[in-house]
Amino acid sequence: MPKKTPLSRRRFIQQTAAAFGAFNIVPRHVLGGPGHIPPSEELTKAVIGVGGMGRGHMRYGGARLLAACDVDEGHLRKALEAAPDGVKGYRDFREVLTRPDIDVVHIATPPHWHGLISIAAAEAGKDVWCEKPMTRTIGEGQRVVEAIQRNARMFRLNTWFRFRSGFYGFGTTVAPIKKLVESGMLGWPLKVTIGETTGFGWKFYWSGKTDVPPEPVPPELDYDFWLGPAPYKPYFPHRVHGSFRGYWDYDGGGLGDMGQHYIDPVQYFLGKDDTSPVEIEVDAPQQHPDAVSSWRRIRMKYADGCEIILDGEGKDKNVPYIEGPDGKLFRGFESDIPHLKEKLAAFPDPEPQVTDFYEAVRNRRKFALNESNGHRSCTLVNLGKIAVRLGRNLRFDPENQRFVGDDAANRLIDQPMRAPWHV
Amino acid sequence: MRRSTHTRITMARGLLVLFLSLAATAGAQSPVTGLLERLPAQSTAEANQIFTELAALGPEAISDICAGLVPPGTGDDTSARYALSGLAKHASRAGADSERAMLAASLCRALSDAQPGTALADVQVRAFLMSQLELVGDDASVPTLSALLSDEDLCEPATQALLAIGTPAAAETLGTALSDATDATAVTLIKATGELRYAPAVPTLLHWAIHPDRKVRLTSLYALANIGAPEAAGMLAAAADNGRPYERMKATSLYLLYIRRLAAQGKEKQARRACRDLLKTHHDPGESNVRAAALAFLAQSQGRTAKRALLAAAESSDKEYRNAALDLACEIPGERFTKKWVRKARGAATEARADILAMLGRRGDKAALPLALKALDDAEQPVRMAAIDASARLGGGAAVPGLLKTLQRAKTDEERDTAKCALLRLPTESLVPAVAEALPDSPADTQPALLDILAARRATGQLDTVFAAIESEDEAVRIAAFNALGVLASEGDLARLFGLLAEAPSEDEEAAAQDAVVAIVEQIPDSEGFIELFNGVDLTGWRGDTDGYSVEDGVLLCRPGGNLFTVDEYDNFILRFEFKLTPGANNGLGIHVPAKGHPSYDGIELQILDDSAEKYAHLKPYQYHGSVYGVVPAKTGSQNDVGEWNVEEVIVKGPRIIVNLNGTTIVGADVVKAATPGPMDGHEHPGLLRETGYIGFLGHGDVLEFRNIRVKPLK
């Protein structure tokens, strides 16, 4: 990470504070609603997958936890020990879904289960709070969008940078970046570079191991259920739990882990929530069929010329975060446009977003990051994964969500599931 | 982790190379060996080169590589797996049909020719080969895969490859295998025939659909529904009306799938009837998702009458169902439809009225604007809240007067915040003049929001309006006005602000006024009247212990030294400098220091100290870095780590001293007041009353560095 001089660091903190101090957090009630809810109408939730992230979901405020579910008895036992009284444990998520007293289902399993459980929850009339990345394949994502919308469910994906929190090295939320893009001051089309220089590390330590000898499955783990729709492969510990991201069958390494955190806000401020890129270019070493490793660069280009560059090397230390024909924005909200903040103040604030999921559930208003835009930003992750796996450039049709002129790549859009699982 | 993987791969290459060398005829090394040594390829270009060459070696080379596969845990075949999967990816590119067909045929041969007892007969090895066929397999691969479907261990991976191939031939072979399926292979084959919608399997599927095992039964229902088999309609409807919770839930979703397939076959009428039945059978409050799905289907298939259905559904007391209808309506454009909703809203109950307004806002037809503006006066708060959002969305600048009135009349903070946020979404040219005009006559509880809006839009033209608000009798208004001045005022207004700061009647207001001063000072660039006190070359302009300080690489080094003073005196000023500490270093910034006497008492010392050092674990509050020594304690926690540069700014105006360290104000006080009745340290500080003097660094025998020292005198 290049060191900023203290002067410029201080300057940007003050400039951004002065420029955006008056930026208002949109109040939780901004889209209207029935006001406060008496305890008798308290929402209830279940958490599926309580080994890693799920433990955090159990503690999220706003709804009462009634059920925890895991295919690893050890995980479940630990989770229940930490849970309040009255929380029931389950091995099979389908049993959880039959409980009429549960409103919201949190899904914190590995990604190869996200699509299946989201769809099953929607069909059971539950609202869904799902971990990122949204789905392991583009096809599963499409099915989730359909199921959520058909069943009129509320869905939120568990990343948040498009609507709150400081956005990595920018000293602000994404709101002023959205405002800057909408102002047109940078011109059009824009090129966004996501990499170490601009404040985003790709976590290549999420790599898999090759040629690991199989080991006996621990008695507390229902490994067949853990694999679920994924192809059967002999068990070894690195394949599951804390290190599953290193295997293509379940996720996609650092890109799977961080991709939606990093790229979803970009999709938001570029206004690409209902489309996808048309070209994907990749520079990566050959990938192992099972184990994920690193890549150097992935470039995705939209039909209007906007580009998102995933920079895995961070070699160019001067690359701007956003580059347009009329101006650049660097990490730390620095820009080559003089008096940016004064100019920006003249422009209206972006549209408000629903930022409290339980409020979305109560009022039936789409959450800021929902099944629809979440599927599109997960598609960016999945397009990158497919290009890296195949080691070739691809063309994509955003309307039909199919690759153009590459039948094999299309086979990776809907990967076969192991029976009886289907979407 | 990556390093160990790499080592492993290198070893793997060695093993495989050895294997291939032994396999090759004596003396002649297989050309495959050399290519495999280069795997994994480091780039696409390298991969293209290696795999083009490998493919050119033909089927025999591929079967050599296949022969190098071993069951997991019995040896290292990593480079064979890299080679085969790399070949599959390479051959799957567009325009490489003959290469792909050759590879697929070779993989099939390895599958069908495997001798019992060899590695190629191992289930996991065969599963790996079949997973490569998922990418490159075609109709020619179907017979080989078909032969494996009766094997209980291989049925699943073979089926996955056939599903990926996905052609009618693949479907047919799965259907044929289903007729001979055992309990062990049935679920796999049922699911696959259903997924590929293989209609000739329907009779067999109907048979499996009454199996005692729930998994078999439900999988069969899925297959029948996905195929859209009319023979299964009764069975699906009955299962969907089943009392057992999971089966009812699952079967209902399958029944809805069947209905969609039915419609796709042109049987719209039947499909609609089935949906209407579902609306009746699934009336439980927990099944509003089913009713929503049925409604969505009806709305999609009915055309004009769909609009009536949606308008009717909007009257439902079931909030989920009602909003499902509204979401569907949101997607149907047309002004006439808008007007129907406007009429509907007028007669609707409170919650529904709010929901309809919210929908009309999202829908974006301006024909709903009059309704939204009128609803700003609705008696019910939830409706007003929805109206605020809809007005901003539909009205743009035209919504300014209505929203301003709403802001002025708001009874709760919630409503005020919502109106303010809505106003901030509107264009500056309509917004700012209206807000400035409304400000003086607005109620006191509204004025802070209006001042915030002027600040957010940097309405520098409204500076007088904001200064006038400083005269308000309401403290919250005055504080908001100071906040706005921090953004809108400039250097020329500083004297006036210092005056207001000196008179601030409360701590909160003093803090707001001081923040405004700091914000304005921060905006003054170095180029605006700052004088370099240190030229970066020598000690020109300095006197005192000039031997204790030196200049190294443009930096002023205290090596260590004692006191070093400016040649000139300064009274009111802004001083900017940077410093870098060594562990435990102690120095001080002298201001208003007289020619004679003790700088810390006869002048003023602002502490410069590594207060993180262990030897300073028991400091008095007025001894931490930045403190007006002995008189005003500084806020701690803003110093960078020892060895990093810190940026400090000191503002001195009369008795007012403000110290800003790395962007945080750590001291802000009238030092004379602070020392009344007596200074914290109990010493005499006659220097506090001085109005001018020298600036200097007060060395205490420690090494540290300074740079970029510049001062701007204040009038």
C-alpha cells in the first residue's frame, strides 16, 4: 500500500468531512411505514449454517432467534451453547422451513447451498437474508430471482457498502461517489479499477490444496449433506469449513469472498443494477480443476464502454479508482478536478435506499441490496470465475444471461447438481 | 499455503515424469513428458501453446496421460489432472470441434477400456474423467456414459455429464436407464429425466411418484411438473393440498411449476383455473407467498383483466399479498392505469393508502404527482411519509414548496428528517432560493434543517441569511448556523467568527463556533499568505541554540538541542508544521515567548512529546502532547506512531489557542479563562497575558525532526 504523506491524508479527511458532513444518513423510516412495532409483532428468525459467519448472524439484532441449523453437530452444539434459551437446533434446513413461526431465514452456509436454500425458503414463505456471494452459478442466481419475486419475498444479500459504512480507502460512504458519478463531472464512460492500489486486496490466501489424501469423515459431520448439490469428492479437512473457498465446487477463492463486497458498490454507482458486462478479459495462470489459485487481471466491459478492472497484482501504483474522459477519482477521494467538493455540492443527493432489512420485511419494500441487483453483482463475480477457470476471454449477452459463441462456457452457467438437489 | 502447493506440484511433476519415462519405450522420452513438466501453464498464451501441442500428439498421448491418474491418496497425479482439465478447457473453445471430439472420444475410451484392478477402474478416477466430459462431451459420448448408468457408484457422475451435454440423445438414454433403475439409482435418474423434460418417461415417473420414500416421491413430482405432464395434474394438485407441512410446501411449488409449463404448452385457461383454485386452497396466513405466486401468474397471463385483479388485490388486508399486487402493478405502465390507482388510493385504508402512494412514486408516472402533493397533508403519518418520497420522485423541483411546508409543519423528528432528505434530492436552482426565503420565518425547530440544506448545497450566496440566524434566540438554530458557516464562510469572515467564539454563551455553542473557525482555516491554502519559517537549507531566520539543531535532507533536526527561536515576533497567527518523534522524545512549541525569562511560564509552551513512552506513564493531564503546558490538557489519541510524521496546526488569536493534530482538534481554549482562578499546575503563568512574542522549539535534550514550518499572521 503506498503511503500517503500525512499532509494529504489530513487534507482528504478534512475535505471529505467538510464536503460530506452535510450528507445525511437516510433515516430508516424514509420510505414510510407503520412506525414502531409492539413486542407481540416481533420478527423471528432462523440461521442456517452456524459454523463461521452464521454465528454472527445469530447475534444480529432486530429479530428473535428461534432456530439454528447445521450439518456439523459440533458446530450446532457450540452455536446452541452460545444461543439464548428456547433456540432449537436442526440438522436439516427443510425442517426449519416448515416452522410457521419463523419469518426470516438467514443463510450462512458455503455458497454452493445459497441458491437452493434461498429458493426453498421463498417457497416456504420465508424472507431471506443470505451471505455473499449470492450464488455459486449464474443459473442458480436467475432461479433465486424468479423464486423470490414469484413468491413476493424480501431478500437481502449480506454486504452493505452500497448503503452504509466507510468504503475501504475512501474516507466516506459510497454515497458521494454515486453523487459524483451521477453529476457527470468525470464524463462517460468510466473505468473503475479494484485492486490493492485503490484500496482493495484480493485475498489470494483463499487457495485450495491439490493432491491431498482422503481422510475419514469426522463423526459429527454429515459430509454428504454438506456436499449437497456439489459433486462427490473424497473428504479431507481443508475442503470444508474455514477453507472451502479454495475449491471451485463451493466458491471461488478471494474473488468469491470479497468480490461482491468490492464490486457491488461499483455496479451501484455505475447504474448497472439491471445489466451485465458484454466482454470479459482474463489474465491468469492455469487453474487446477478442483483447487482455486490466483489471477492477475480481469477486465469486464459493459455495452456502453464502462469498464471494471479487477487488478490482482496492484503493479500500477498511480492508477485512479475511477477514470473518465473528464476527470479521475483516486483512493482517499482525491481528484484531479479542482474544487471537486464545492462543485459536487450543487448536485442532488441520490435516491434513498431501504437500509434496515427487518423494516423491509415489515413494510414489504425492497431492500437496498436485494435479489435482483444482488444477482447482477454476483454475476460479475461468476463471470470472473468462469473466465479464470476456462483461462479465456468471453462475450456475454446481458439480456439472456448466456455467453455468446462459447457453448462450453454456457455449461458453467448451469452446472449439474447431484440428485436429489435441483433448482 | 501457495508455496507448499507449488512444492507439491513440482514433486508431482517429478513422479509423473518418472512414470511416463518408464512407460515410454527404452531410450525414447515421450514428448508428453516435456509438455507436462511445464504445467500448470502460467498464462493463457502458454496454455494455448502447451495444449495445442499436446492435442496434436493425438489419442495415444491422451490415453498415456489418463493412465497416469491414480485414486486419491495413492500417489500424486496432479500434473495429469492439470493436463486433462487443461486440455478439456482448451478444446472446449469455439471453433475447435475436431480437437474437442478427439479429446471426448479419448476420455470415453479411457472410461470404457479400463481393466479391472487398474487405477482407471477406480470410481474417483472415473468420476474425474466424467467431470471433464461435462465440458467437452457430446452425443458421441452418450453411449459410453449410458453404459455406466446402471452402476450404482457411477450413475451419479455419469448423469451429471449427461445433464451437461443436455441433448435429446442424453435425455433419451437417461429415460431408458430409468426404466431399469434400482432404488439406488432411481432418484438420480428421475431428477435428470425431469430436468431434461423427457416426456416419454412420464409413465415410469408416475409409477415412482407413489413410492413410499418421500425423497423418491417428491423428486418424481418435480420431474412430472417440470415436464408439464397433464397425467400428473391430479396427483400434483392433491400433493399440494397435502396436510404434512414440508410435502405441502414443496408440492405446492411444484404445482406452480406445472402450471407455468402448462401455460407454455398453450393451455392458459387450465393454468388460470388451477391458479384460482390455489388462491382458495392456500388461504393460511403463512401461505401468502403461494397466493402471491398465483396472482403473479394470473396477472401475467390475463392481459387487461389482470389490472382489475391487481386493483382488487390491493384491497386485501394481508400486507404481503397487497404489496405483491402493488409490485406487479409497478411494472405495468400507462397513465390510465395510474389514474385508477389514484382513485383507489383515495378510498383506501391508511396502510393501503401509504403502500399505493409508495408504489406510485416508484412507478414514476407524473400523473400521480397531484395525489402525492395532496397526500403531504394527509391526517395519517405513514401516508405523509410515503407522500414525501413519492413527491420527491415524481415532482423534482416542483415538489419544493410542498415539501418545505411539510418540513415546517412536521411534528416529529422522523417526519422532519424524511422531508429534509427528500428536499436534498431536488435540484439546487429550485431548492436554495426557496429554503433561504423560508428560513427567517420558519419555526425554530425547522431552521436547523434548513441551515443544513444550505450548507449541503454550499449556498455561499446565502451567507448573510446564515449569519442572521446566529442572532436566533434558539441555541439549536445558532449551532446549526455555526455548522453552516464552517462550510459557507471564508477567511474574510474569520474576525467576525472569532468575535462570536469569544462571546459563546455555552460549551456546545463554543465548540460549534470553534469548529467553524477550524473548518475555514483548513480551507486556506499554503499559498494564501503563509511565510516559510524554515527554508529547508539552513537556519536563516532562527536564533538561540543553533548548534543544537541542524538541517538534514531538508528537515530541521533537533540533534538534540535546547531552545531555538524565530528572529521575528508574532502575535495572532496560524502556524503549520510537521514533526517526527523518536521514542520518548520531549520538546515544546513556544509561542508569545519574550526575549528573556522562562519560555514555558513567561511565554506559552505547547507540549511536543512522545506520550506513548513508558517513562511517561504517569503524566498529568496538562502534560500530554499538544497541551498548553500546565494550563489546558489536550485530547489524546491523535498522534501517529513514533517514527511517522505528524501534521500540526496551531491557531492563535488573542487568548484563544486551537491545536489541531493530524486532523483532530485536541486543544481549543481561551487560555486566560482556563487559568482562572489559577492554572492547573499551580505555577504562575504570566506569559498567558502576553499578546506577542517569538515562536520557538523548546528542546529538552531529545532527538526529533521538524519540517514544512510556515506561519500566516492573522489580522
